[in-house]
Amino acid sequence: MTINTTRDARRYLIERLTPRYGAGEAASVTRIVFEDVFGLRNDAGANTFDPEQQVRFSNILERLLSGEPVQYVVGQADFFGMTFTVTPAVLIPRQETEELVAWALEFLKEYPSENPIVLDIGLGSGCIGIAMKKKNPRLRLLGVDKSAAALSVARQNAEKILGNEPFVFFECDILQPSNWAQFSPVDLIISNPPYIPESERSIVPEHVSKFEPELALFVKNEDPLIFYRTIADFGREKLRPSGALFFECNEFNAREVVELLLEKGFRRVELQKDLSGADRMVRAFRPD
């Protein structure tokens, strides 16, 4: 097919992507590409597709046909009404995580402190903590990640979305208790930690397992709850008396996370489903 106009390019991209994604998803991906890369929000016109655009288009097509997620191809993803920069160093923000953020923000509405300290563990793109800070500027935002590359992306997003609002992000392996001494008490801990056992790798969609960062996805089969257990122990030490812990979970072991938190003395442990009906989020209050 000869591609001389933007209309030709749209039709060709949908045609090539449909066998992999289906017609509806192919059209959605095409819309994202033309809006975010080429700045074109409709296909009413048939503008000339110049040589430079054709080169970019060919590169994009090749990446999409390889299965690379469109968010990495265009370099951004929407989350909680905001646009976040994403690279293969960070997970792509997901709709289910928006529900976790909304739940945590509801909790803060009734929280006794005027300036609660929120700690986002495993920042990735920073979407959780940054979205919370954007919606509630009074909170003080701390964030940690083991990956220096992820931290770089999170800082870019914070500077872009929060402007001059303060935040503190730093590199830290939360699994090492020797690192905990540097933390002061906090009011809310929120985390979407790695939770997919290696044994489930084969059922993870290819576009996730092949392109998204393994460090943020998988845990060893021997201890799939290692992050929940460790962060719970951290929370016992660092949460203030009225503080709470919020987790996103693997739907297949979310109830085990609840049992773990109860065993560690956390109060009012609550499991909540996402919009698709999967057990996805847990909230727990600090032990007495």
C-alpha cells in the first residue's frame, strides 16, 4: 500500500495491527499513535504524510508488530487523568492501580493530620504517589525504588506534573532492614510490589513478560509474599498510630496477604475487589 497521506497511514496501521490485536484494539492503538506522536486527533483530513513522518511511522509499525506496548512506543501513558512518561525501566500504569489510589485518597480525607506523610514503596513511574500528591497537595510525598533508572523516570514525572510542589525520591532496597533506619515515621504506606511468582510466567501476556521490567513483576516461587511480609514488618516500625498500609495484590494470593497482615497484628484488614471483580487491594491499620 502506498502511504502518501495521514489517512492512508491510519488505514494501513489498523490493517497491519488487526491480526495481532483485533480490530477494536488496533483502532485504539492507531488513535493513540496519531494523537501522541503526530498530534492528529481525527482522520477527517488526508494531509500529506511527508518523508520524515513516513520514517517515524515505519519505526513505530515495526515496534508495534513486535508486540511492544504502545505506551513504550509513544513514551507516555495516562493515569488518573494525568499523562506520565514511561520507558521500559518502569511498569505501564494500569487502571486497577487507579482504584488503589482512589481508596487511599478517601482514607486521607478523614485522617487527623493536616500534612500526612505518604511513602510510595516501589515507585516505578511514580504514578501512585504523584497522583496522590496532585490530588491532595497537602500531603508530603516520599518515594523509594531499587532501580536507579526507574527513579529517573519518576523524578521526571514529578517535576512535570507537580511543578514546584516538594517531593523526596531516593534509591533504596526495602527488603534490606539495615536500610530502614533512615526513615522517619510516616502516616500512609502504599505499594504495588512485584507479586507474580516465576511459576506463573508462562501465563503472563507476552507484551508484559517480554517488554516490562522483570524486577517490578516477578518474585521467586519459594516466597511470593516476600515484599508484603517485609513491608508489613517495616510498617509495624514506621507507621504512626493512626497510619495505614495499602497494597495492590495478585488476585490469586490476595487472601494470603490478608492472613499475613492479621498474623502480624494489623487491625481492620480489608480486602477489596477491583472493577472487574478480582481481589486486588488490601488496606490494614497499624497494630496497637
